[in-house]
Amino acid sequence: MKKTAVHKKGMLLPLLLPPAIWLFLFLFLPYLNLFSYSFWKPGPFDVVKEFTLHNYAKFFTATSSGSVPYHVLIDTVELALVVTVFTVILSFPLAYYLNFKVTRFKQTIYMLVIIPLWVSYIVRAYSWKIILGTNGILNSAFIWLGVTDHPLDIFLYSKVSVIIGMVHIYTPFVLMPIYTALEQIPRNLLEASKDLGAGRFQSFLHVVVPLALPGVIAGATFAFVLSMGDFLAPSLLGGPDSSTMIANIVQQQFGTSNNWPYGSAIGIVILVLVLAILELTGRAEKRFSALDTVAMRK
Amino acid sequence: MSEITIQLEGVNKFYGENHIVKDLHLDVFKGEFLTLLGPSGCGKTTTLRMIAGFEQPSSGKILLAGEDVAALPPNKRDVNTVFQNYALFPHMTVRENIGYGLRMKKTPRDEIARRVQDALRMVQMEAYADRKPRQMSGGQQQRVAVARAIVNNPTVLLLDEPLGALDLKLRKQMQFELKHLQQKLGITFLYVTHDQEEALTMSDRVAVIHNGRLEQIDTPAAIYNRPKTRFVADFIGETNLFKGKVVGTSAHEVSVAIEGAIFRFAHAEGQHSGAEVYVSVRPEAMSMTRERPEGEAGLVGRVTEHVFVGSVYKTIVTLPTGLEVVVVQPAASDGLIQQGEEVYLTWDSARSVVLAS
């Protein structure tokens, strides 16, 4: 290929400079700041800039009431996993159906799933309050159907409502990569599979699923990482205690508890965990990407 | 070669308003190498896909080994396809690709291993067994695609322009390899191509298809030497087509007036006096002289181009009417003709064909 202007060294630097400055100022510096705070001591008005590992120790040891703060992190990981599994379970069949079965309204249905992304997160979370609340649509429907004679309050402000809300919010992020992965499968591979004697299910299992796997991994990573860091869904839809997630704890430290060093330490722990997960899934994606188009993205 | 493996009976295929395959009758014999030849869009690939089961005929019957396969999906038909772009599974190794069909049929593990090994040997790809398709060249992928199909020992192997993506040299080599493989295995090959040279080189018989209609089916030599329609004469190899009119018929010959001269040809059936016809003469059946040939009618023209193309000389002679005639002569006949000279053209009437227009 002919060398374009961009390839020349002289042009490269000015092009890269703005994003580099941006990343340095708004990503690298804040993280550096967070990292420093996590080793300082909390003071009555401002932090005391003395080195300590106490913030990390506090996170991993039991409090006087007997609960261990990092257990919330484990609960959060569990919750994020549940959300991930449900989003994939919802997205894969839909993406498959759109790619292989629908012909006329393919784009329309796809857009119907994507459009909610343009609606504010808070609006979408609140809409679940309207649906799941004591006088919500779900309860009204149950009463009307005679399933129950009084409104049930088990739907809202529980782990279930948090999961429902997050599954709804993160499904588009999972659908998109899976849809793209399925779209990129050359159709003659499915014909070849059929030609070689594979039935519909066998083709699905041996050709479609393995080739869609990188998309599934990418989507699952989105869902997992995003729901791990979510604090709005649990604070809007979650209950008083059982459905608190790790991000809420962090938020508390920077807010009501006013313990920035402790909040920073938790933040760093989450960051390390998420980076480790991204590295693992990134490797898995490469490992399973068999199609040239996918491989080229490396 | 008498047992019929594939039988098409009045097969039609419509896509909406488009009539893609028109009333196709075709018998493919057991163990033969039959090629469907035609320009792109002539319906040859559609025909192949109907036999494989990827398309359903709009009407007509397809019989495989005597059995009507209308109700059978592709995975239940005893045919395998070598696809145009190979369609190898990118996430599987060569070995896994080749073993796929056997695995789907729940063949015992050790038998799969043995048969895959045999197939690998057959296409000389043993050294690449553990590679993924994208780590191989086009020619190697091609071999794997063939192995993946033949390992299942199908009644018929369908090949859809399998060499189309390869460069010329490799294509020539693969043509012979495929032909030898077919002879060795004795499997019926139904081959689709738009490359007439490929069709003539490899096939036992060639079926020329044009606009969804079967124009002629015969051996390569017969197709080349005795084309039955104007399209076949024009499509297969290079030919000179002269427009003429039948002026007399007898038991053995037919006289045709071409460009004001009368020529006699071996009797062409169904040509009556007064009929408009085309006479097809291959360039190598043409000859030219400076002197008027004795006792023979000849056309007069002027040499407008005279080029050496390796083994032969190719000369273009333009007739007064503007028609350009191609003459091919052995390179040894150098020095006879100069550009701009006036020459007399004659032809071997035994190697010429009179065709209805």
C-alpha cells in the first residue's frame, strides 16, 4: 500500500497529541491521584499525607460488627455474573434470530433494542420502579388477574429488581457484539456444514457457536464490567442492605462517610480486579477468534 | 458407463419473474466427469445447488441413484460439495475440517482417524494436518476442501468453480490433479465452470448451458469439432462465424452462399434450401494463399494483422464487408504473408459446421 500522510512521522505526533493529553489529564492523573490517596490517612477535614496500608487492611478484615467489607465485593462479582449470564441468555437467541430468521424487519428490531441507549440511565431505572413498585404495573396486573388480592412488595427494592434493571440496561451492550459476530459468519460455512451431513442443531453447535464466541466474550465482558461498577441501579432499585454493591460503598466513602483514602483503596482493588478480567477475556477473545475479519482486529 | 447416477427431468427454476433454469433434462452416468459449462448467470450453479439441496426446483424432478430427492434436505443427500471459496471451517484444523462429515455421521473415532489420514494422503496434505485454514495458501485450502468432501465417499461430488480463485499456473496443475483423483476414486464428478478450457481438459462430457437452457451435451472433442448451435460454436474456443444462405441440398452435401461465393459442406441435417445459416470454421481449419486456389471457391480479404503468438501465427484477414476472419497457422509457415497483402481464404469443409441461425 502507498504510504499516506498519516504514516509519516511528522504527521503522526500532532494527530496523537490531543488524545494523549486528554488521556493524561483525565484518566492517568485521576488514577494516580486515587492511587496516592489510597495510601494516606483520613483526617477530620482533609487527608493526612502519611503512608499507611491501613485502608487496604480495613477492606479485608472484619469490622466490630463482624462483617468483612470485601465480602460486598464478592457479592458484587456474583451479582454481576448473574446479570452477565442473563444478558447473554437474552441477547444470543435474539441476535441469532435477527441474523438468520428475520428478513424484513431486521433493522427495525435491532434498533428497538439499541434505542433505549439514548434514553437516560435514570429514566430507565425509574421506569422499573413504575413497573415493579407496590402500586406498579406488575402488581396491578396480578391483582386484576386474581393472582393476589393485595399488592406485593417483594418485587421492588430487592436483589431481584436490581438484577432486572441491570439486565435491561446492559442487554444492548451484549447484543451488539454478538450480533456482529453472527453477522460475520460466512453463510457458505453453514451450507458446508449441512452438506457434510450436519443437522440444524449440529451446525449450530459446531459452527455457529464457536464462531460467535469472541462476540459473546466481548459482550459478556461489557455486561460484567459495567454492572460491577454500577451504583445507580442498587441505589434506585435495591433494598436497604442486601443488594448494596461495591460501588455504593465507594460512593459512601467519598460522600457521607467522608473517608477518601478508604474509598480510594477500594477503588484501586476494583480497578485491579477489572483490569485482570479484561486481560483474561481479551486473551480468550483472541484465542477463539477464527474468522479473518475478527483476527484482523488484533 | 451406463448406470445413471443423477437424473434431471424437466427441471425449472424461477426466482420471482426470472426463469433461471429452463426445462433441463440431464443424465449423469456413474463414474463420469461431467462439466456444466456456461457464462456466469446461465443457471449452472443454481442447477448444482438444486442437486445439493440448497435450492428447490420450481418444477421437475431430481433423481439421485434412482431416488427422488425432492423431500431430502442437503444433510440427508449422499452428495458432497466443494464450494467456490472452499468454505473451510476457520476454527478447525485441517484434520478436524476433513473429519467433520464423518463426525456428524457418528463414525467411530478410529475409523475417522484412518479415513482422514487416507484423504490427507490422497491430496498430499499430510504435513498440514494440524494447521488452521487461514495459515494456508489458496491451493492448499482447495486441496483440503476436496479432501473434506471425498472422505465421505459420496455418490456424487459437486464442484462449484473450485479453481476460480487460484492463479493460472496452479489452476492448470489442480485441473490434472482433480482429474486423476476422479479417475482413481471412480466417484461421479459434477463440475461447474465458466472456463471452457478447464471444461475441455477435465471432462468426460461437457454440458453447455446458455440462458438456463441446455445447448449441447457431448464429449469435449465433439463439442469442439461439431457444435450443434451457434452459441456453442462461439463460446467454445475461437471460431469464425460466416452468415450464409443454403442454395442447394443433396444427399451428401449442402451448398451455402457466403459473401457471394458458393461453398459445399457435408450435409447438415434439417437444412433446407433458402434457410439462413451460420457456418462455423475454427481458425486452425482456415488457410490462406496468395494465389486463387484451383477449383475452389475462396474469399478475398486483406491481412490487417499478423502476429506471432508462440507456437502459432495468428492472422486477421478483413473481408471487403468488414468481417474479420481469424486464421491460425503453424509458426513454421513464416515468411509467406505480409501485413496489407491481399489473400484468398479457404477452409477444410470437413472441419466446418453449418448451424441454423
